[in-house]
Amino acid sequence: MLHGRDHELNVIRRLIEEARGGVPGVLVLRGEAGVGKTALLEEARTHADGMTVLFCSGNDLEAGFAFSGLHQLLLPVLAEIDSLPAAQATALRSALGMEDTHATDFAVCAAAFSLLTTVSEGSPLLVVADDVQWLDDSTMAALMFLVRRLVADPIAVLFAVRDPSEVNTSFLPELPLTGLSREAAAELLSRNGWRSSDAVREALIESTGGNPLALAELVRTGAEGGLAHDLVMGGTVPLSSSLQSAFARRVDELSPDARLLTLVFAAEPNAPVGALLAAAERIGLPETALLPIEQSGLVRLRGSTVSFDHPLIRSAVYQAALFHDRSRVHLALAAELGERNDSGRAIHHRAMAATGPDEPLAAELARTADRIVERGGAAAAAHVMRRAAELSPDRDDRSRRLVGAAYAAWRSGQAAFAKSITEQVGTEIAGSGTRLEAQVSRLRALIETDSGDPALGYALLSRTADAISASLPEEAMWVLFLAMESARLAGDLEGTMSAGRRIGELRIDPVHDQLNRWMEGSTRGVAEKSGSNPHEVLELASTVLPPGDPRRSMVAMALAMRGHDTKLARDFGIEVAGQLRAIGMTNVLTMFLNWLAELEYDLGLWHDGISHAGEAARLTLDSGQHNRRAQSLALLARYAAVMGDEEACLEHVRDATALAVPHGNRNALAMCAWAQGLLHLVKPDPEAALEHLLAIDSPSSPQTSREMARQVVPDLVEAAHWAGAADKVVDSVSRYEEFASGANLSVYRAGLHRCHAMIGDTDVEAALERALAEESLRQFPFHRARTQLFHGRWLRRNRRQSEAREQLKAAAEVFASLGASGWEAAAAAELRAAGGLVPQSTPEFESLTPQELHVAQLAAQGLSNKEIAIELFISPRTVGYHLYKLFPKLGIASRAQLRNLRAFREG
């Protein structure tokens, strides 16, 4: 089978050798059925001397069986689970059915990753996964989690994926496999005894495309075999159906009893032979039926396991069987496995045998799905719950179970699957005005907000609120709360304000009404002291929402972000993010991380903000949250801009834009425009800066976001000031003044005073002094330093050098501490011109990647490599690798020196 595969073998051997040397690598073998993927994987395993080899293979009948592939993969190293941190060990045991405890999908993925990297510390590791297109979704999530985090561990990963398939491995190195060359195919036929004419041989090679399995089957059947005729006459490519037909013919040659026993093996490939034979006995099959199957070469018995010579054979056996026979076999397997206390597989076979509605079976499947979710297998549970819905005779039960399936799919990052289910059930219950309809609408909007079109998410939520506000006002309240976030991402300020107004109009009870007033006020910038204290909001929300409901923390954080104490909001966000990280609720964690990155920009905690945005960008790859990832990348672009890293800024802008444009995420696009405006403002190229910043408030621009346009006005006015184009921002300042005058947060007034100073329509010095006197500006060092820089420039140009030096020195010190190199240089130049001494700058932190920065921060706090690895969901070896890379960048050589760096002491 490996004839003519020298190039592919060399690539695989190189991958293995590099892993032995400590350099990780991943390779995907992609090709049609029979092209030789499995044979290459087997050859790879024989070349892995001195390595630990772990293997799993997908099965199309077990795609909804949670962690079946992961259990197969980890079986040889289960004893190593005890070496993991307690929480990870518990999560993994739960997933593999070794403990009856609760876990999340993400916690299981992190635990599996830790186990594999731990194993690789003893010897290099080769992970092999065949027929990846058939692996259960929970196992696929764990494998994708692994390959996205391979940085410094001695691990090689080999995947084999059938082409075509829906498995997306485009972000991984791929080795496409095609048929053998004409010469290699002809030689293969000759070496295996093919004696037909040259014309027939050429026709066969042409029609098979050089597929080695097809050629091998032709050798077995002979020139006059049925497959040869089919291929010559039909020229079918790809070959799956033709090869399946050929294998089905081989099965047809067996006796009826042997064929039925072969179907037993095909229907349950993972049970021990003893259980399979016992199930066969239940349907009256004699033991003598086994001998002809072995003699045919269709299956191989190895100890207590049975396997087919090729996955296509198993598939051919199952697909060719009559449904009556398949049902008999599944019921026999269910009975036998049930007696052996394998209830999970037993109910799986009962479901496969079902022919119509069956409420007892549907209810049992639903309970099974709930248990799978508790084990951390929401990805697989979605399929089980959907099957429960299909078997539900009652329409309401069917709808409720479909919603459960959709929630499980969304939680596990299967946005497309979740969306298809919600669209189906949404159509069925539209206009019912029930709590279930509200739940469906809420989920559809969450999917759109996270991974689709946030404007559509807002529209869905708005319509649902209209439908249920009279009958279910408390549900309408939370629907509108989510609508505010959807509108924000869509750049729809009017939508945000409208949702806020409608929340304020709801009358439910004193607790809900208080929350409603707080939310409505926050959209207008009129935040009450108590309503912006996240702990008070959380306490009140906890009286109307059940324990563990993430909306408790979400509403508290959302209000705090628009409140009086930004530092308090940030501290609360750090606390909640730690809790979410610990339980693996990544879908909500990524939202909090982005919120933290926004707050930390204003607070001047830039190293923390970069770390949090970087963490969100990585985690959203696992959770499939495209819009959240676009937000993270846009935030990183803004950080790169103010720190003077043009290359990183533009790279983040490109990546964010690629995600945001097809999803209509105007908020991310506006943030990208803001980042580019800041980048040009500091160059300085004020005309280009003005162009980018004006786009944020331009109705014809795809980057328009009225909510962000409000935030960006001070930067827009500064660009206009330096470009000599104050006339272009008059309307923007007028709208900002209208808003700031009605708001009760002094930060808006500070921004307004600075704008008036820059456009010169008032007493400049008085305006700047009023801005600097606003108490809230003390929380925002970058904004304060920008005001001081402008004030210092004005003072110097008015020959008040001593006062100028005071303002410019303060600004330069803040810019230096932040790493705002462009603004630091501008302040230093002004300070020298005013006769002042330029303060010494801090290390070049901007040279660190977001993950290096996060590692450095945790190391500076005194955490060990292992503790950092657990915190960041990476391996200890990767932590060491990052420290090795970042120490020279910072000009240090030890952790002690890291802790002494001023930026980390202050952050």
C-alpha cells in the first residue's frame, strides 16, 4: 500500500524526528477513501522508536458518543491522570466515565492537554488520529485544543481526514494525498500478479486515479471482476461508492449467518469480542459463523478486539444491510451491553433501532444527554438530545429538547449546528408567546452576536421582546439586556438606546424595576452610584436569577463599565474572569476578557489589557466566537497603535477586518479605524488620522459606529486640530456636548473641555484646567497625560517655560510607564525645548507578544511554570519557552529581575 509514497513518508519521518528533538509539529493527511492514509499512519507508528504512541480512530456510528475517541486515545496512559492537578484530574475522569462528577467541555480539553504534555515529559509523543471526519465532536474539540497550543513540547500529531469532508483543518499544515503516478500504479499491479492487457491496465489506472486500495482490490478480484467492470465503464471518482459496492459483493459471498455476524461487528466496533458474540447468540447466530468471516479477510481478530481490514468495509457492511437486520442487531447489542452495565452504549443502540416516536426512550436519551453535559461532553450531548427530540411524540417535549440540543451545541462552539436547530424550532413555535420562544430567540441572538450577524441578533431580540413583554415582562427584560450588547457590536447606538428605554418602561416588581432603571440610565450616561457598583448590582440580580446563571455577573459588569468607578469595575471583572476560567465557561469568559481589555486601556493598565485581549483572541478560536475574536484583535490593534508598533497594529487590523466584515461587526471595524487613526496621529500624519476617525461617524462607512463615535471625539478633534480642519468636526463636537451635558459622569465633561481647548472656541487655558480638575480623569492616566501634553505645548508656546516643564514632565513619565513610545517621544521633545530633563524610559515591553506579556506578568507575581501553565491553559514547557524568549527582550536574566520591573510592580 505504501508503494510510490516516498515523498509522503519522508515528510512524516521528518515530523517525527523533529518531535524527538523537542520541536512539535502537526500534519494532516487529506485524501479520498483508499488513497493510503491509514497505511501511512501505520508506517509512521513503526518509525516512532523511543516515542510514546497514542492512537484513535473515528467511527461514523459513534459521532454522538461523547469522548469515545478520547478514551481510545488516552487508554494506554490513564495511570498518568493521578499526576495532574486535582481539578484537571477530576474533569478528565468525569469525561471518561471514571467518576460521577461535573465538568465543562473546556475543562476536559485543558485536562487532556495537560495529560498529553505530561506524558511527553517522559518521552517524545506521537498522537495519531485516523478517520478524523468520524470522531465525536468532544474528542475533536480536545484534539484542536492540543494542536493550537503546541509551542515547545516534543509532540508530533498526525491526522488522517477523508476528502471531501466538512472537517476544517485549513489552519494546519496539510499533505494532500492523490493517487499513485501511472508508473507506480502499473508497477504495483505487476508486483501483485496483474496479468491483463496493457489497454485494460491503462484504463483501470485512469479510472481509479491510481487509488492504491482500488488497485489492490482489482488484483484480488481479477481482470473479469465486477469492480474492474464498474471502474472501466463508469470511471467513478471518488471511489467510495464503487469500493463499498465491491466490498459488499465480498460480503454477499458469505453465508447468511456469517453476513449477519459481520453486521454485528460493523454495528459495534468498540465492544470486546465476547460481548459481540453474546449479542450474536441472542439473535440465534452459531459460533461457526465466525470462521468464514476470518477466512474472508474482511475482519481481523486481535485478542479481545475485532477490526475491519478497512473502514470502507465496515461502512459497506452496515449500509448494505436491510433495516430489519440492522434493527435486530442493535436491539441485541443493547440488551447485551445493558446487562454488562454499559448503559451509555446500550441506549445508543436502542436509539439506532428505533423506528418511530417513543417517549420512554426519548426521555432516557434526554437524561443521558444531561449526564454527558455534566461530564463535559456538550458537543456530543447536542446530537443525543436532538435524537431525543426526534423520538418525542409530544410537540412541546420535542421543541424543548431541540432547544436543549441547540444550547449544548452553542456551549461547545458548534455555532452552525446550534443555528440550524434554533431556526428549525423557532419556526415551529413562532408567535406562541411562551417562555420557550423567548429562550429560542435569546439563543439565536447569542449565536448571531457571537458568531454571526449582531444586527440580526438585535432584530430577533427586539421582536421577541415585543411579543412577550405583556405576558412575560421579566423574560423581556433579559431579552432586551442582550439586545443592548447585540446593538453595540452592530454599531447601532439608536438600537442600544431603544433597548434601554424599553427596559425602563417595563414594570415587573421592585427588584426588577430597580435593575431596569439602572440599565436604562447607563445607556444615557446617567449612571447611579449604586447602579454602577458591581457588587450591589450582583447582590440584587442574585435575588431574581438562579445560582450559576452568568447573567448575574454580566449585568453587574455591563453597568459597572458605564459607571463612576472604572477601577472597581475592573477589579470586579478580574474576580469574575477568574471564576469563569476555573470552571471553564469560556463563552462568557471571552466577553469579560474583552471588557477588561477595554477598561484597562482607559486605566493605563496596558500590559494587563494586552494580556486579556490576547487570551480572548486565543480562547475564541476554541469556542468559535468569530465576533468576539474580531473584538479581541481590534483591541490589540489599538494597543499596538498607541505603543507605536505599526506592523502589529496593521496585522491585527487585517485579521479583525477579515472576521468583522462578513459578520457585520461594525464595532470591531470602528475599533480598527480608531486604531489606525491613533497610529497616524502619533506618526504624526494628522490628515490620515482624521480620515480614519471621521469614518467612525460617517453613515456611508462600513466602519461607522455611533456609540464608538461618541468615545472617539477627543481623538478626532485632536487630529482635526493638527490637520487645521476644525470645521470638519463641528457636528461631532456638538453631538458630544449634547451627550456630555446630560451625562453625570465627569469623564465625559473632561473630554468635552479638552475638545473645546483644541478647537479654540473658548479660553484654552481655562478649558484645559477644567479638564484636568475633573476627578474621574485621575483614573485615566493616558487621557490625562494627553491633556497635560497639549497644555504643556500651549504653555511653552506662550513662553511660560517653567509651568510647561511641569506639565510635560508629568506627561512624559506617564507615556514612558505605559510604553506609549510615540507620545513619549513627542513629550520628551517638547520638554527638551522647554529646557527640561527627559526622564529615563522603562524597558521595551512593546516587543513582547501578548502571551509573552501574560507569562511575564504571572511570573512577576511569583507563580511557578506549572502554576502559570494551569492559569493560561498551556504547558509548563511552553511557559519556559516564553520566559527564555522574553528575558533577553527585557534585558534581564531572572525572575527576580522581572519582579523588580516598575511596570509589573505598578500593574
